[in-house]
Amino acid sequence: MPRPSHTLVLLSIAACVASGCKTAQLYDGARLSREEVAHISGDIPLTMAPLAVVLRQVDGRDLSVNEHAVDVLPGTHRLLVDCRIRETNSTTRHTLEVEVEAGERYRLEAETSPGMRGCAEVRLARSPW
């Protein structure tokens, strides 16, 4: 029988999937085409993966639990990211100042310390559409 905390996590994941984990639009006006914005994504916040890099905040705006990615205008942005390692039940918080380009897709990645005991570094890498 699952523990209450596991049940809550499973229900949260189900709710995220049912409601459709989504991309937040972090600019004013109508939605722009993917050629006009930069797309930044992290892991789904409630994932049970061994390593999760979760985008928490962009330019001072908190993301909700069902937002795992953002579309932003090209330029410099400040990201607040949590790097979680399930085995050690540890979370480290990282602030990144990043420069992104229109039409590009980016993904948060982590480099762990030896033995996967912590996150040594979090970086933003380009990824294919």
C-alpha cells in the first residue's frame, strides 16, 4: 500500500498529465510563432526520476506546478532552477543568467558530483525542435 506522501505525488502527477503540463507564455500580447520566441524547458516538477532539473522561476515569475517550460522573447533572462537527486533526497537551487535566441529550443541539464551525491552544475543547452 502506498504511503500518503506517495499517493499525493501520484495524484499530482496524474493531475498534471490530465490538465496537460504546459508551456508558460512569458511575454505580453498574442502568442508568437516558434521562430519568434525561445523555448526553455526543464523536467516535470513532480517527476520521480533519479535526477530532475526543475525550472522554478523566470525573470521573477514563479511557474505553477503544471508549467515545466516557458516561451520567452530573445535576450537575457534570469532562471531559478532546482536540481533534485532522489537517492539522496537532496535539492540544490541554482540561479542562471542566460542569453537565448529566437527560434531556438533550450533544455536545462545538470552535471552531478561524483557518486551522484549532488548537482555540481546546472546549464542551459540547445536542443532540437
